Amino acid sequence: MPAIRRNIVPLRYSDPSVVAYVRSPTDWLVSNCGWIRGRSGVLLVDTCGTERDTLDLVKDVRKYSTVEMPLTLVLTHAHGTHHNGAGVALRNGGRILAAESAVSAVRAGPQRYEDTFDYKNWGTLEAPKPEAVHAVTTPREVDLGGVVVEVVPFPGVAHTDGDLVVFEQKTGTLFTGDLLSVGSTPMALHGSIPGWLDALYWLDKTFPTVRTFVPGHGALSHPGSFPVAVLRTYLNWLLDATTPETPDFAELATIARRRWPNWSNPERHVGNLMRAHADQHGRPLQEKTALRAILDAVGGKIDLDARLGR
Ligand SMILES: [Zn+2]
């Protein structure tokens, strides 16, 4: 029974302290976070999907902050795995920044995806106070004292319709949210495949001095490295494979499993193929049908109690 492990990776120790919080194994509901601490404030990137995991995260942030500092929580997008703990993280106050299109979902509170998951361990997850959630519509600088962090929304639809990234210049650290996944099958159901390819190009152009990517899922990565190239290849393949009017999605999903055999959660391929097909043929994706295909590929609702072990 694999429990979730958290690996605290310091990228710089002080002025500012920059930490990647890398959780494994890569699976549904297991995502990365991170934080940047200046002399007068802490910026936390994303929360976890459950109360307990978010409390563990907040405890780790506090361990590395000698005094109680004002908290800015930046949410990379409105998938529950990343924002469910927003209310939990703000129990002692703070503010939340999210892309404009993500704000309503963040204010609505935790998402338990009851059609998708069997899971009993969410804990007590409250929505954040609506007035604590602020929309980021254009690139914004957050001054933490001795360090200015850039919070930059992607102007388009990519992994979702409300993705943003966080950049810390001194270390060249870019927290990408799910615009980059390493070692797990990306999840494109709520986004756009051409838009995601545009976003990868935009990341290259907008942040030419990146030294370390902290992806939304999986291990740290570097510019020009294999995981970034392979994501681009995968997204292009999805479009190529679904050029025909009526592709055989199940057969293509089998081919994808063979081409990317080491990725976790391969059941997502079929949904991604449907998304690519809808995008390039100018049709809305039937999300329920695509989700049903994903669940069929994994044999029914996903039993997170068994997979995550608590
Ligand atoms: Zn996501």
C-alpha cells in the first residue's frame, strides 16, 4: 500500500529561501507544492488535495520560517489536487492569488470528484473566505522582503482555462503547475492541446533564465531536458493521431501506452486523445463521455483509499 512521500528540496537556503516540495508516487491526488520565504513574507505555491496532507505541508512551511509571516497562497490552477487545501492553509489568515478563470472554482471550495474517485480520507476541507481570493489578470510582482516573486497567468487555455506560473529570479525557479508533468500521463481533459503547445512555447519565451522547473507532478526538471521535450512530442502526437474524422481511440490509447510505457496513470491517454480530436475538429468535448472512457480504461471508479493507502 503506497503512502504518499514528501521530499523537501531546498533550492536556496536564505534571502530568499526557495523550496520545492516534491510528492511521490505520481498518482491521482499526489501533486507538488513549494514555497519562497523572504524577510517579511512567505509565498506558498499550491496546497494538497486533503486536509491532512495540507496540514503536513503547512507544518513544514512553518518549520522553515522562524517567525509567523504573512502568507500569500498562489494557486497554479483550479484542480482539487492543488487547491482543495486553500481554506485549511488560510486558517491562520492570508490571501490567495489565482488566475481570473480559476477564481470561481477556488471560491466554491474543495472538489471531491465523487463520480471519479472512491475516497474517504479528504478530512475537513473548508472553502476559503471569498474575499481572500484575488484574481491575477496580468503579470504581478509579490514583494516578500528582499525578494520579488513573479506571478504570471498564461493568456489562454492550456492545461485548464486558468493556469498561472510562479518565477523566482535569484534561483531561476519556475513553478509550472500542471503545464509540466514529469513521469505521469498529462491530463488534458479540461484544457486544450494546441493551447498547451502554445503554453510550452510561451514558457520558453517568457522565462529564458529558468534553471529549475518545479512541475505540478513528478521530479524536478531543467530547460532542454527530456521531460520537457517528451511532453511537447506527446502533445503533437495526440494531434497527429486524431487527425482522422473517426479515430479508434481505444487502439490509439494502446499505442500511447507502448510509446510512453513508464508514465503512471495511462488511463488518461484515451481522454487526452478525445480532447485532441475535439480541439482540432472544432467541436466541444463531451467531458462526461471522455471521463467515462478514462474510468473504463482503469476498470471503474478509482479507489484512492487502496491506491494512496490512508
Ligand atoms: Zn491539474
